[in-house]
Amino acid sequence: METLNHSKDSLKEADAVFVRLYKEVFPTVARYIAKRGGTLDKAKDVFQDALIIYYEQHICNGSVVKQTEMAYLFGIVKHLWINHLKLDVNYEPISNDQMAAVEKPYEEIAEVRLTSLLMKAGDRCMQLLKSFYYDKLSMRLMAERFGFTSERSATVQKFKCLEKMRGYIKDKILQYEDFIK
Amino acid sequence: MRTSLNELRKLEKYLQKQLNPQDQLLLDAQLLLDKDLKDNLCLQQKCYRLINAYGRAQLRSQLNRVEEELFSQPVHKKFMQQVSAYFK
């Protein structure tokens, strides 16, 4: 299975992986959801959610799924669709791997507010923190991608960015407390 | 690394349960006694949640872009037609 982040110039490669997954898996998903009375837009939404779950559970850390990629992704889609409908009719059990993938809390935070809050920490800092904590890039790749001379300097910068972010959140909380007193 | 960065590293290891048992116990005790340290731990946890949410928002933007391309570019016409046919 290709890994998305284990190279320096990963954006185009990441797009290519997702294009492949859409082309290979989405037609099956579309047919499944159309048969169950869903719309194309709903099928797109469910598939996108499934891709996010799949990415967070496996692609970004390079772990291997036991089933084929299509079966695994489709399993997540079915689980999401069933949750959406809250029906037990035609329920098809999914494997433990798939269940574990969808049981993890799936929080969404208002995007506009989040982005404006986080960008205060600086775009480079946010990209660095996202690459390490969300994309799970190794320190070696972090050093390469962000132009650090060593893994150690990448680590130091990571913690500096985290400290900056922590300080900003603390200030925001204090400001709110002053306002409500 | 300076002291403040070392604190971040230690708290991170604590949250990931990567400290050895003695250091874990010591930090448990410090967190009970030092309010600032406990506050910093909570703030750091908030940071990780926000970074995760930011990462997910960026991924969603990327997927929206890929989807937009697949459903609008002539080079993907066959794919569009195949999928649209199921909803007629």
C-alpha cells in the first residue's frame, strides 16, 4: 500500500492516491448507497468521511489492513451509512479492525473559528505540528521537508511551536475569563 | 533544550504513557501539587486536539479538491458517467 507522507514532495502523490481510491472504490459505494435510496451528494459525503477515518487509522502511520483496501474502505462506508440511517435492516457485520476504526470519537470543530485561532500560531508552525502529530511524519522526514539540519533541530522547533500554541490558547482563555468577570 | 521545552516533552511522554514507572509516579505527584503544571498539561492536551482537528480540516479540503476535479474535468468523464448512472 502506498504511504502518503513518507516522501518530501507528498502533496501531488497524496492527491494521486486519493484519485485512485475514488476511482477504484467510489463506484461500488455509489451503487450501494443509490440502491438504498441515497443521493450522489450523500454518497460523496459518506465516502469522504470513510477516507478520513481510513487515513487517520492507517494511511498516515503506514499500518497494513488485513483485508483488501477496497473491502476495508467499503466496510467503513457501510458502517457509516448504517449509523446514518439508524436501521438494523440488512445489517452486515464488519470486522474488528473496521469497528475499531469507526468507534474512535469523531469530533468536528467549526472550521472557520478553528483556522483563525490556529493561524495565530503561524502557518509554518501549524504545518510542522500537523505534519508530526496528524500525518505522523518521522523526525527524519520532518527535518528534510522543513529544511532542518538535523532531527534534533526539528524536535526543538516542534516543541517551540507547541509552546507558542499553548501560550496562545492560555492567553485566549484568560481574555475570556476577564470578559466574564 | 531549555527548561520550558523539556517540560513540554515530559508532559507529552506522560500523556503517551511513555515515562518509566518512577517518573510517571513523580509526575502524578507533581501534578497534584503544582496547579500551573496541571494547567499546562490541560492546555497541552487542548493543543493536540486542535492540531488533530486542523489536520482533519486540511485533509477534508484536499479531498474536496480531488472530488471537484474528478466530477468536473473531462479527462474523468467515464468515471463521472459511471457513478451518475446509479442515481438515475
